[in-house]
Amino acid sequence: MPNTTPPAGSGLDRRQLVALGAAAVAGAASPAQAQAPAAAPLKLTTPCVISTWDFGVAANAAAWKVLSGGGAAIDAVEAGARIPEADLKNHSVGRAGYPDRDGHVSLDASIMNHKGDCGAVAGLEHIAHPISVARRVMERTPHVLLVGDGALQFALQQGFPREELLTPESRAAWQAWLKEKNYKPVANREVGDYGRTYGKDLGPPGGKDNHDTIGMLALDARGDLSGACTTSGMAWKMRGRVGDSPIIGAGLYVDNEVGAATSTGVGEEVIRNVGSFLVVELMRQGRSPRDACKEAVQRILRRKAVRDPDFQVGFLALNKAGEVGAWAVQSGFTYATCDGQSQTRLTPSESFS
């Protein structure tokens, strides 16, 4: 992933920018000292779609086919999210996702439209496209979230084929992990310490290479917003673990009066702050998408906790005017944007380190 660079014209090198960001989090500097001049916000033309990470470029392309033809944002984000779900090279989303520590591939997804309707599934096994199941939950049930066996039962009733999701490549990676970790189920193994408080390698992975999700936000030609979020969750997680992706308000939130936001990274951190809802509410108060994402990350960092030192959380937001912003804990988070001017733009997010 490319490293974050300071805003154009800021007059600051990356080290100075990071120092200012750290001071802002700690409250050790005055607002004037802690704020570097921001670059002009990226503003897209309508319609547009944005998504997290490099693989968002291909997802955006599928969404753009819908949007450029006058289609609805909700159809665009579903079509886009299905691309990484089907990608056998993507081990953090969909059918090729790495399994939990017991070898089960379980998927999570959520979707939300401009009317505030939403649907989600969590811990869904044997179904390759959880985003489409989440949409069926939204449109064909009185509920928002279905989980586990109930979500699978519903998906099968809706005609989704039952499939084996543990690919040979994912199985091999899991078996290699088992040997490396000498895994045996142990009480409180999930507590985590990451080498400091409880002992080495006791917690589930939460480092920089084990957190990817695709979150997508779209604004259609009618001016309506929708969003989608889908993931296979952390590799080698505890069986039954669910992160922020299927939690409306945490991994995804849409308010058609204001904007929409999504997140990526260690879901537990996002859930505790209802992160995507927070970003949208900050935009409602007048913050730019960039500044709203930055504040949401700051609130996570203000919470003193034992964490993997390389843990990552990133937020991505789009407001009704088509302005885009993002912020992350660590450098390396990228996001893809697509509109009538450019369909393949990839941007490194600003971050605190």
C-alpha cells in the first residue's frame, strides 16, 4: 500500500504531519498547533461511487455500470460488493476468505438505502454472496439482522445455492497457521495482549495485515445515497466472532439528508464508538467528510486499551455534495473513487502514523 503524504501546499513533511496528529490526539497542543492546513476536499461529480482499499477499483467498475446507466445507488453497491465476494484471490472478503481458527468460513455483510431501510447477515456460512442475502433481509423480512444458522436457513429458502467456501488455498493457509500457533482451544485465549500483559500471541490477530473489508458508498443521478459493507472477518478469529461490518451504525451508515460512511479495520474498535454513525452525525454538524473521519479515529485512539501496536481502523465518507474524505490510524489505507471524470482513481488516506 502507498504511504500517506501530507496535503498539497501544507509546507509540512510527513514526520511533522504525524507529530501534529499525535499531539491532537493527546491534547498536548493547541488547536492552531495541532491542525495542519487541509487540502481542498476531493469532490466527485454525480453519480459517483467510492469504496475501501485497492480492490475497490474493480468493485467500483461494476457499480459504475449501474450508475452510469441511470440506475439506483442501492443496485450499484450490491453489484459492486459482489465483485470482491467472488474474487478467489481476495482472502478478506467473500468465498475465498480465510476461516476462523476452527476452519469455518463465516461471512458478514450489511446494506442500507436512501430511505433508511437496512439489512444484514452475520456468521453466514456456505453462501458466497452475503451482500445479496443482506438485501433480501432488508426487502423481504421485518428484521434488520439475521445470524448463523438462521441466516443460512433464510438464504437457502430464498434460493441461494449452498456451497463449500473453504478453498484449497485458504485451507492450506489455515493448516499452516495451525502448525505455527500450535492451536488448542484454551479459555480466555481471546483476551489478547499482543505480547505485553497476558503473554505472547494469546489474542486473535488484529494487526495491520488482518482487517480488510470492502465498504462501498454511492450517490446516484437522483441524488440518493446507499451503502454496502461485506467481509469474511478476521482470519483465525474465534468461532462466532462478528466485527463491525454487519452492524448498522458501526461498519455502515447512510443518511440521505447528510451523507454516508463506512469503516475498515479492527471491528471491535469501531463497534465501541458506533463509528460510521458518528462520522455521519459529525457531517450533520458541519464537518467535512475528512474532518469527520479524523475525529472518529481520534475518539478510538483516546480510549486507552491494550491493543496490537499495529492495529488499523479507517473511515471513509461521502456527503450529499459529492465530497469525499477518509482518515486512518495507520498509513497504508487506500480508497477508490469513481465518477464521470475518472473511474480508477486510488487515493492514500491520511492517517496519524
